[in-house]
Amino acid sequence: MKTPAKLVAFGAALAVALGGGWVLGATVGPQSEPDVADGGTTSDAMHGSGSGEDGGMPGHGAQGGDGGHGGHAEDGHGGGGHAAGVPAGLSASQDGYTFAPLTSTLRADRTERFRFRILGPDGHPVTRFEVEHEKKLHLILVRRDSAEFQHLHPAMAADGTWSVPLRLTKPGSYRAFADFRPTDGQAMTLGVDLAVPGTFQPETFAPSRVATVDGYQVRLDGELKPGETSDLTLTVTRGGKPVTDLQQYLGASGHLVALRQGDLAYLHVHPVDPEARGPEIRFQAEVPSPGTYRLYLDFQHRGTVRTAEFTVPAEGHHHG
């Protein structure tokens, strides 16, 4: 049994007053850019909640596999290479590496190419990355109110510039996380803020454990207990019938991302049994403190990745 990861706080961060709840994840098949000659990853564009119809807003397609990775269950601490107790994604820089966007302001509801570099300790763009969960870099974006969640797989040019088409449909402040492992380095997750100018209208979410997406219903069972290992089971049905032929997506039967509302503490957990075909997908996770957590489950069926979203309170005291 793998050690469950711990969600850790990002510390002081821009918070948005929220309730809780779930929203529906939209679906679309993957779109891709050709891999570059240096082995850069493909841009697997999946629509997430609130996505546009023109394919310009890739949504969440979580990484798979079972190697250690920043903020993942396999780390045993979710720190992504940070010192004990220091959260992943809090800073744009770590151990001499820097997440450096070429622009930090985007326009609402327009498809724009988001470009960035990972700068190394020598100040030059890094061009050598290890494949982690079948990709060399994972880019996660979420608006500060935990809406508009996306998980993208950019392509890297030979000069170390990463690029991906990005569509953020609504104004607001967004957090972008670059999740990667440089060759001869350790896995890490770096975070930066992106701005989409305009009138910001925060979304609120009421607690819910059942999500409906594209005709599928996903039920979440289990309680989040601060400081303790939590067993969570996600059950997928369609038309009232169990789905027993879930497909592997990036190395696992499903992927669960948790974000703590307010500071967006980040954790990606992989299934206890990556080969499970459904209808149940089981996870273990450990959250550090009471609060409300947004959970995003990715699962693939009939060639399409879908995202089910939930909001679950974690009540009690931290015992660890």
C-alpha cells in the first residue's frame, strides 16, 4: 500500500469567499499538437467545466502512472520536493528553478497560446525533463474560486519554450501550476498567478457527493478526516448501470485532484488499484486541516475523458 499524500496549505494566498458544491464537467475528445523533435509532450486538450465549444479551452486530463511526483500520493508527503511542511506550488521558484510565463495576462473567452519556460539554476531555459506519468510536464489551472479547473499537456520547442492553446472563459485571478521533474533533478510543482481582466463574479458551490456529466453519474463515498488517512470510493454508472469497462488514461483507471478552497492547497492522488475497470475507483488521501475541499475525478470511457467535480467538507481536528 502506498503512503497517502498529505494536502498542505499554500499559506497566505488570495482567497475568495465561497460556499461549496459540485459543478458539471463537460466532455470532449483529446486534441493534440504534434510532438516536437526533442521529445516534447503532446498538448492533450480536454474540455473541463465551463469550457467553450470551439475546442479552445482544454480541460482537466490528469496524469497517470505511479512514479514520485510533486504533490502526488506517491511522494508520501505531497511536498513535491519541498522541505517537510513546505507546500508545493506556493512559489514560482524552487531549488534554482523558476516557472517563467511569457505573459501573465490573458483575455476572457478567447483562445490564446500560453507560452512559458522553466528556467534552471544557470538562468537558461531547461530543455531536459523526465517523463512523469507519461508526460514531461503537466500544467494545471484553476480560478481562485475553484471554478474553471483545467489540466493541460503543453508541447515544448527545442529552445525550452512550452506552449499550449488556452481559453479562460471568465474574468478573474487564476493559479497556474507547472508539475515536472528536470533531468538529474527532483520532482517539483511551481505556481504563478495569471490575470484575466474584467468583472469578476465568483461562483459558489454547495456541498455534494454526486456529479452528473455527459450522462454519467459519479458518486463519492467516504469522509475526509483531517490528519488521518481517508478512504474514498468513486462509483461510475451510466443510465443506472455500473460502468465496468473504464479505460486506462495516462496509466491509471482514474485520477483525483483535491484543492482546498481559499488557498488552493493542491494534491493529486492515484487509485489504490490503477488497473481497476470500474464501477468503483478507490483512493486514499490525507488532508491536513478542517475545511472545504473541491475534488475533481478524471475517468475515461469509450475514448473520452470526463471530469466529475465534487465539494466535500473535512470536519474535525488535525491529529498529526
